[in-house]
Amino acid sequence: HDHGHDIESVPGGASAPELPPDVRGRFRLYALGLAAVKIGIESINLVVPLLLISQLNSAALVGVLFVAADLAGMGGSLLGGWLSDRLRPSRLMMLTTLGQAAAVAAMILLSGGAYAVPAVLALFTLNGALSEVFGVARRAALPVLVGRDEGTLRVYNGRAYLWRELAATGGVLVIGWLAQNWGFAPALWLHPAFYLAAAFLFLRLAAGAGAPLAAAAAAPRAPWKGLRAASVELFRGARIVWKDPKLRLGLFVNGPVLATHKLFHALVGTLFAAKVLGNPAYAALILGAWNLGELGAAWALDRRGHAISTSAWLRFAAAAGLASWAFWLLPTLWAAVAVACLMGVATLASELVLNSFFQSAAPERDQGVVNGFVYALGTAASMAALLVISVFFDLAGASTGFFVLALAFTVISGLYLHAASALKK
């Protein structure tokens, strides 16, 4: 298929073309909606584990809950890809945010009853599936809004992420204050409240989708041909990716990038603080450094996304991966903080530039199924990595665990360098 551009972006110094005022207005609706959704995500991710641990004294149930949501999310990615190509992506974003608001509101109302545990498990899992449908739709929506030039997509992916993270930073403080002073339920009600606000913004976005850039997304699709035909459609993204060498390479690089992000947030920072430094409270400093690095990456993409190529970011990620040896060689807080910040920049930048690559390189009418397949496989890789590494740390201990983790990141760095060279050609 035609990628419509070279993989390498324009030479250094070039900047993203200015969008027309009406497109800028639609991007603001898109980014504001994502910011509102992010506040809702922070609410459920913070409050539900606290609720279960405090009321049921069960950390294991929290693990079961998130694994169930991730498994449902893999199916949601595939389904979302198919739906996104049949519906306008902004319309699907509106419908999924409404569905998630309803699921979490029902979860709050049922959490105090006799069937609280099965109700919370079922509704949290449903929310996880809908969240991945939404994720595919939001990725498919951006090239409809700003066009399919890869450099421009890097800029606006970075800008949207900045809006999301700034909203999350303020949102977490408000959520924490509400949970402490008013209780868990009022803090959790922020989720449906902000999701309803997001649904309204996406409704406005869908209503204004008659511009030239959105014409392809609004084009009618083939009529429903039954369940068997629909199941074939779900895996069309796999066939498209596998036949295209660069998409296939992007798929293999995307898995380790998403797994690194998941591993660090869920395990690495906390394990290093508790098992190596002997003080779990240091995890906040290490994860804070990672988050600061993520903000730096989003800012860099917003400012220079059109000038710095995908290959250059992958070479940087390869160098940052080698810095993971510091966790084993220099087991100190400040070394961990420095490496966390560096890896936060590299991982988030890689995640966003690969996102932009898939948005740009996938056939225009197959954005949904391609992204759905890619991110379903990425979720599976993240879950597998988390499971294997957590079991290995329990069996082998922290020192051996961080040595093997550094070896794994070294292999991944080699993959990044290979991909950087291949994508440059």
C-alpha cells in the first residue's frame, strides 16, 4: 500500500505545517476530551484498589481485577478496530465514553451490596474492554483531524499527551483530597462526571466532522454481512500488518516499548525502592522522575516532532535502555531517579512516534483494524512481560532480577537499533 510519505521526516529545522483554524478548533475538542478521560482514568485506577484493599483486605483481588480488565481489553482492541472502520472514530469515542460512564456509575451503586465483588469485577472488566475500544478510536481519529503526515502526527500526538498529563497531575491531587476527606465514593464519581463531559466534547467533534480531512472517515461502509464475516474482519488488521515489512517491524518494536512502560509503572520502581533501597517510600521519587521524563518527551515532540525522525528517537531509546545497567551496578536512589527520568523520556517518545508511524503508514480506510491488532498484541506482550518478570524476581531475588532485566533491555536496545536502521531506508 502507499504510505503517502517517506518514513524519515523532513530535515532538521522544519516545523509542522500550521493547521487551518477550523481544524485547530476540532483538535482542541479532541485534546480536551482526552484530558477529561485521563482524569477519569486516574480516579478509577487510584480509588478502586484502595476501596478493595481497605474494605476487603485483598491485594490479590486487585491483581485479578486488572488482569481481567487487560484480557478484556485485548478483545476490545480487536473489536474497536473493526468498529472504528465502520463508524466515524469520533462517534465511537463518544459512545464508548458514555458506556464507561454508565459502567462505573453502576459499579459505585452496587459496590456496597451483597454482590459487591462479582459486580465490581464484571463492571471493571467491561470498563477495561470499552477503554481499549476507545483507545483504538482515539488513535484512528487523529489522522482524520490533522492529516497523515508522520511528522505532523508526532507533533499533535505529543501535544495531546501534554494536555492529558497536565490534567492527570491536577486530577490526582483532587482525587486524593476527595478520597481522604469525603470518602472513596465521591472520589470515584469523578470518573462518570468527567467521562460525560468528554462524551459531550466528542459529540461536538463528531457533529463537525464534515471537513475535507474527515471525508474518508465519514464514507459509508459495507453493510452487515453476518457474524462470520465480522470475525474475519476482526483479523484483517493482522493480515495487513504481516504483509507490509515496515508495519511488521513496527509491530515487533511496539511490543517491547509498551511492555517497558507497563513494567516500570507496575513493578520496577516499586521493587527497586522496596527490595534494593529498603524504603518503599522512595518509589514515589523514582516514578515521579519517570513521569517528569514523559512530560519532557511530550514537550519535545510538541516542539520538534516534525524535525526529529522516528529513527532518531529509536536510537535514543536504545541508548536509554543500556542505562538500565545502573539499577544493578549503581544501586542508589539518585542513580535510579536519573535512569528513570531518561527511560521515561525515551519510552514515551518511542510510544508516541510509533503511534504516529502506524497512523501514517496504515491504509486510510483500515486505520482501525491495523491499530486494533497492533495494540491488542502490545497489551498481550505487556501482560506476559509483567507476569514473567514478577515471578522471576520472586524466585531469583532483586540483585539477580535487575541483572537479568538489564540484559533484557540490552537485547531490546539491539532491536531498536535494527528498527532505526530499517525504517531509515
